[in-house]
Amino acid sequence: MMSSSWDGSNDPGSQSDDSFMFERMHIEPIYDAFVCPLTKQVMRDPVTSENGQTFEREAIEKWFKECRESGRKLVCPLTLRELKSTELNPSMALRNTIEEWTARNEAAQLDMARRSLNTGSPEKETLQALRYVQHICHRSRSNKHVVRSAGLIPMIVDMLKSGSRKVRCRALETLRIVVEEDDENKELLAEGDTVRTVVKFLSHELSKEREEAVSLLYELSKSETLCEKIGSINGSILILVGMTSSKSEDLSTVEKADKTLENLEKYENNVRQMAENGRLQPLLNHLLEGPPETKLSMAGILGELVLDNDVKVLVARTVGSSLINIMKSGNMQSREAALKALNQISSCEPSAKVLIEAGILSPLVNDLFAVGPNLLPTRLKEVSATILASVVNSGEDFDSIPLGSDHQTLVSEDIVHKLLHLISNTGPAIECKLLQVLVGLASSPTTVLSLVSAIKSSGATISLVQFIEAPQKDLRLASIKLLQNLSPHMGPELADALRGSVGQLSSLVKVISENIGITEEQAAAVGLLADLPERDLGLTRQLLDEGAFRMAISKVIAIRQGEIRGTRFVTPFLEGLMKIVARVTYVLADEPDAVALCRDQNLAALFIELLQTNGLDNVQMVSAIALENLSLESKNLTKLPEVPEPTFCASFFSCFSQPPVVIGLCRIHRGKCSLKETFCLYEGQAVLKLVALLDHTNVNVVEAALAALCTVIDDGVDIEQGVMVLCEAEGVKPILDVLLEKRTDNLRRRAVWAVERLLRTDDIAYEVSGDQNVSTALVDAFQHGDYRTRQIAERALKHVDKIPNFSGIFPNMG
């Protein structure tokens, strides 16, 4: 009967099997008077009804309630005799007797439980002992003091080391029950390494142990004094944060872990750890709602975190405005913390855009230009410059974002002048960041022209070029990238600066020549040189003297042969190298050394090979342009045959004169030609490859290929033979197709010129005269083209008899 005194309803979830052993430990039996006739349990609050029967108060009151609700007569549940009253009288004497009896028996049972709580006891006895401890704690909160006084808590903790999984789980569960709503027991449990041991259970493979461990930690975390200790255990917060986002954990376990973390938020160091492990919301809440000293601390923590880009956007949206306000109005310590936090979250494009919307630009610029009491120390100016660089490189339209009330923008002349002045009067770190600001402004088509105008008016071009020689790699890279972005818009000025300076051009060539793979700096340096004016003879001569062309050619060959491994910069690097190499072909007529270089390096063959680099449109286009330049020079380089002087007889008698027969002459140039020496496209078998490019999807490639093909039917060569070469390469129809497609004005102009040359051959003219589409295209060019195109279209139409020869619409231009 003893087991029934505390098993069952008084101990939810317990099993009577766990308590059989304690049944035999009674020092005296249960008396019938102790047992409620309704519940069959030992009474705790015995009361007597008007007819003298004794019941458990709760049970008899429930009986009376059921009688009233069902409309039955009020009767005694034992005698079934009607009762006149529901009045109940406490049986104090009986209650005291029961409590004394219970105390004596519980002491005996507790003693037995104590003896069973050791590693040498059988598993079943240990489980029964732990269940009994749970039972007495459930019965009365005062029993938790009894458990503590009896020294059971350390013994239960020792059970966490048991080899039995059931014992470990039961021990965790028992400890949770023992410490519930009892701060003294919590403090006792937290002594030593017990909390660390409990935390270790969080990473156990068995879900039941994890569930019990997190439930115990949740209870312990309700004590403020223990929150710090839990957080100080290495890995505790990391594991808890992981559990809250786990899809494999039981829902109740996830909820307990989440609530535990909420309790741990009371300590700043715990908040820091949560943030470091991906749980940022507590930190953001403290930053938004905490007192000034807490905000300062949270901003400082935020500035030290390493965040994913998605998280940066979340942080910017949540606390961006608050951080900007601190940056604007706080003391120097607060401003520093806010700046460092903003620096951390501004380094990705989406978050930078959020900060721009929150109004970060004006205070940043003010901090950089400020003088007097609000002057930032240099280390913080560097942070401000770094944030501004990140923000400017976000891709926003800064031409339309006002700075302050005077409606200036970042590309207003005054602002740019101040930035340039600051660049010239600060240390390398700030110089680098401010140059990156200008890089961002120069990268946008909406701001680059305003920036170029301001740079020109400031006279700062030479100063910017001088940074190419900076020893600091980041500073040098920023400078080269800026100049690369500016070069399409101020190429002559940059070329003048590079030609007139000492060392900058050599430095660029040195950067490109380094054998360290392909770096961003090398790609930018190549891009800068590639965009400078191609026909600047002085610059080309300097590049020849520097050995830049030979170096660039060797790099191109190395990339083609796979000796330089591909990186994300390999394509712009190769394209830039090709433009650098191609510029030597623009000065062939004026620079003998350029001709010698092209011959020595067999450049024509290299360009022909690169016509077939499918997928690299710019390389194909530049190669075709270079071949056009080389081919235009072929007629000047070909070696015409020497005709021997006529003999004495031949000079008087024509019958003695026979025309000399010279073999091995070029059909087009009428002389001795070769690809290497005279750059002849026919001898180099390039015509077929150029014709193939006329079907390219990129109109710029088509235009370059057509321009190169036009050199074989140009003035100064045998046009008739050139047309025959095009026919043999099946190039006539593709040229006509280019005319019909009308893709751009330049392409149409070039196609009209080429078609007119083709139509000088009667067979082609006869065949084309029946093609109404070609005639229509020529008529359209005749009606809508520029003056020169209309003139050529008129001649073409005459060839196909669409315009009479005597029309004379245009004067003969010779």
C-alpha cells in the first residue's frame, strides 16, 4: 500500500515498478484511517462531513460539485444518506498523525534511495531511487530542502557519469525537478564542473539526453547568477544556437533551447557569443533599445563581427539609422564604435544601398572634410573613407543624391576638388580609400563625365598618375583602376602625363610583366594602356623602348599555350594585351622599328590565329583590326620585280623585245609577298578566316573583319585579283548579306564600299543585277546615306544598270 501513497496521480509519468522496493521499507504499516475512501490514497488534508465520515478535502468537494451539477440530492458517497450541509471540518489530529507517519517512512525510503545512488548499484535500483527523489520533490517544495540537506544533489550529479543511458537521462530529469523554483539548489548544482558536464550532453548523439540536458539548462538559466556561468562554458552558446535552427531536433527541444538563449541575453558577453554564432537579434535589440552605455558596447561588438552578406543587409535595415545617428551626434568613443560597425556592414552592395537610403553620405563626407573641434583622428578618417569607398562602389546614381542643403553631390566640382586635395595631403591608407571612392564614381556612366571634368579643372592628372609608382600595392592598384576607368574619357591627357613623367610608364610595364599568374592589378594596368590613344606615336615609341610589346606578345603566347593558368582576370587581361600589341600596327608608316617588331615576332600569323578564338569577341575584333592595319601596309612593303633594261636591238626593233616573265609574284600586290615580311593576307591564307567572321553575332567583329577584307580590293592593289580572291574564298555572298542586314550605319557604309568594288567585275555585276534585295539596299544607301556613301552607292547602281551612266548626280570626286 505504500507505493500507492505516492505513485500514480501524485507523480505524473512515474511507474509503480520503480517503487516496489521502497514498499518494504515502512517502519509501520498504513492504517485504514489514513486512506481516503474515494481516492484510496493516503490523505494530505483530511476533513469530516456532517455525518462523521472522513475524506480527502479535494475528493469530497469534487463529489459535492458533481451532485449539484447533475441535479442529484446531496448524499454521503459512503452511506448514500442525504446530507443537509456541505460544511466540512478539518481533522487536524488525523492530519498531524499522517504527516508524522509519512515523515518517518519517507526518511527510511530516502535513506534507501541514498544507498542506491552509487555507480556500483544495479541499474534498476538506481532508476527507482532517482524516481523516488522526483516523487518527493513533486509532493512538496519543502522536500527539495530535504534532498539538499541529505546531500543527494552531488550524488545525483555523479549519476551523469553512469554507463547506463537510462540512468543518465533519469539523472538529468531528476536534477531538473530538484532545482525547479529553488535558487539554493541551483547554486549548489552549479558548483564545480556540473554545468560543463550538462552542456556536454547537448552534443550527445541520443536525442533523449539532449532533450533532458537542454531542459535542465533552461531551468538553471532562470537564475541570473548562473546565466554568466552557462555562457562562459566553451561551446555552450554555439550548440544552443545550432539547436534552435536544427530541423532534426524535437520541437520542444528547439523551444527550450530558444528560451534558454533568451534568458542568457542578460549578459553582454553572452550576447556577443550569440552574435558571433549567427544569432544577431539580441545584439540588435540591445543596440536599438538599450541605454547609451549598452548601445556603445553593442556597436563595438558589431564592429568586430565577421558577417555574411545576407546578414549585413538585415543589420543595415534594422540598426543602420541608429548607427548613423550615433555617428553624427555621439561623443568620440561612440562615433568610433558606430563607424566601425558601419564599416563592417557597408562592405556589400545591397547593405550599402540600404545605408545610402538611411542618409549615410552627408555625415561621412562631413567627417572627412571637418576641421576644428569635430575633427576626426586620422585612424577614424580612414574608417570613414573606407565606408565611403564601399558605399560609392554599390552602383547607385550619385549624381542625383544630394549632400546637405546646398544640393551638391559627390561629383560636384567643389566636392571632387576637396577629395583630390585630401588625397594629396593624407597618408597612404586614406589615400587608397579615397582613390577607391573615385574608382567607384569613374565606374558609373552617370558620374564619370562630371568626375572627368572636375579632375581636368583641378589639374590633378599628373598627381594621380604619380601614384602608379606607390610602393603600397593597394594604393597602386586603386590608382591604376582609377586611371583605367578615366582613360576612355581623357586618353590624350593621360598619354601626355605618362609620356612626360619619369618612371610611371616603366612601372606599368613592370606590373604587367610580373610572373605571378594574373592579378587584378595586372589586368587594370593592361586595361589602362590598352585604352590610351592608339595613334599616339610618342607613346608607342616609348613602349617600344620599354620592351612592352615583346613582353605583351610573350604573355599572349603563354596564355594561348596554357602556361599561365586562367583566373577570373584572364579574359580582360588577354583582351588588354591584344589591344596593346595591336597599337604597334597603327604606326607602321612612321616607325621602322614597329615594322621590324611585327616581322621579328611574326605578328600577322599571331593575329590570324587569334581570329579563331571563339567566345572572345574583343580578341577577334582587335585581331581583325590589326590585320587591316598590317594589310594596308603590304602594298608599301611588297618587293616589286626589277624589269631589266631593254637591249640595243630591242629598243629599235620590237620584234626583238619579249616581255620579261617573273614568277612567284603576289596576285594582289604584284610583287614578292609573304605573311611575315609584308603581312600579305592572301599569302597568309587569312581571307577565308576573315570571311567566316562576317557571320558573327557581334557587329563590331563583323565590321572589323569586313574592314580587313576590304584591304585586298583597296586602291593601290590589283582590285580585279582581289575580287577573285574573295570569290575563291566564297566571300561575295557574305559581303552582300552584310549590306542587306543594315545592322549599323558604319557597317552599311563599309559594305556599300565593298560591294561597289565587287560590282566592277562584270560577272558579279550581271549576277547581282537580278537580285532585287541588293538593288533595294543600294537604293536605300543612295537615298539615306551620308554624302560619301551616296556617292559610292551611285557608282554601284551604275554597275548594275540601275542608274544611267550619264546621270552625273554627284560630281566626279576622282
